[in-house]
Amino acid sequence: MRLSMFLSGVFWGIFLIILGLCAIFKTVFHINIPVFRIGLALFLIYIGLSMLFKGPPWRGEKNTVLFEERDLVLEEQGEYNVIFGRGVIDLTTLPSPPQDRRIEVNVVFGEGVLRIKRDTPLTIKVNSAFSGVRLPDGNQISMGEYTYRSGEQTGNGGRVLVEAKVVFGSLVFDEE
């Protein structure tokens, strides 16, 4: 969540002015204004409007999907998280032959898709709990650990290591 709004002087200035006015109304005019309820309602309205016009206010890192669906950007060594959403990671853009690379994928209550080339030398280590993981060789893992190896490692190329952890979610390896 963007906390810069709550840390700015404008927010605290307006908040203290409203709090002072409520104290004056209660003391002088005997009017009780429920500040907490109004504040909570305005906060929920703000979150709803910001989601409609700017997208979710809690978007964190560029390699984390949270309550949305999007493609993730491939980096040299990266960690990719899909939480309550759907994320697509395209490994077909890796150079051929690939260099040694480690990629970590975490899926929690979401759906992840990894696109890979058939001839890419890669090792996939899957650790899953109460989930569904479909590997390129047709195996499906719902609980436990499994290691999958594919492709021939050449002398000048490396191997891509994908470490996948899936909890109450789904991960599919899509070969092209």
C-alpha cells in the first residue's frame, strides 16, 4: 500500500484540523461526530476509487503479482511471486544456449504459468502442498517434492534451475 499519503504533512494537518473541529462541536454545541466511523468510511472509499482509476494501491515489486493478472518481466536471477492472482513468466526469451541461471517461483493461492522451450536444458525442483503442478513430462504433483530435468547441456552453455514452491495454488509449465 502506498504509505506516502499517510506520511505527508497535508494528511496529518487535515486530520488534526478535523479532530479539533470535532472536539469543539462536542464541547460547545453538544454535537457528537463519530470520527472513527467517518474516517474508516472515507478510507474505504479512497481505496475503492484508487483501485478503479489507478489499479490496486498495494502493487509492490515488479516481480510480484498480488490480486491481479499480468505478465512478469524476466531478469537474470529472479524471484517471482504470485499471490491471489495469475502470473505468466516467459522463459522462451532466454538466449540459446542459456547461461547458468537460477529462477525462484512462489505461488500461493494463485495460478502461475511458465512458458519454456522444448530444447532448453533446465532443472525444475518442485515443492508443493495442497496444490496442482503440471510438469512438461506430464507428471502432476499435488503434495511433496519432485525434480525434473530436460534438455542436453552443451559444453559452452549452462542449465537453468527453476525452484518452484506452490501452496494452495496451481503452476503449469507450458512447452513451446
